[in-house]
Amino acid sequence: MKKCNLVAVLLLLAGLAVVAHPAAAGDKKADAGRTLAGRVIDKQDNPLPDAVVYLSNTRTQAVKSYIVGPDGAYHFPELSPNIDYEVYAQFNGKKSDTKTISHFDDRRQLNMNLRIDAK
């Protein structure tokens, strides 16, 4: 009889764990992560085609890069919500300010324009 009660309690706790952590139950939204997007622009808000955006994972120091198109837009999908990132852009030897994306920011869609004084 005691063994039966123990099994029931363990099953109840396992069910509560799945409810408390939907990602463990296969919730695709919880696994999707965050998206960072924006534009690389000059001081007059003109796009800077062919600028390079660098995204650095502050935990592993891994760096991803993105070469922007004619509209100056960049896009980094599926970023971990539990990691801080740093992002900056370079164009013709000039660099934007480095911006930090904090794991405390719980927005799924982050938009950051990176401004470079291209003169």
C-alpha cells in the first residue's frame, strides 16, 4: 500500500514539473528563442549597404556576422533567452557603438539600429 502511494506522489510531482516547465513538454514557442533585427545607418538615417554586423555570445565568445544588403537590414534569429549578447557594426573601417542584449530583457523580438559616422 505504501509503495502505491509513493508511485502516485511521484507521478503527481512529474506532472507538476511538466506544467511548470512547458519547454520540457515540447512547447515549440519556449524553444524558439529571441530574434534580433535592425538596420545599419549613418547619422542622416541612410542605410549603409555592405556593412558587417557582429553578434558575440558573451558566455562562449562565439561570434556570428551578417553582411547587410542595400536596405541596411540585418537579422539574427533563434538567440538563446538565457545568454547575454553584444552587437556592433563596421563599415569602411568605422565602428558603431557596441550594444548589449541582456538575458533579463524578456522580449522575443528585439530591434536595434546601429549608427555609424561614415564620414
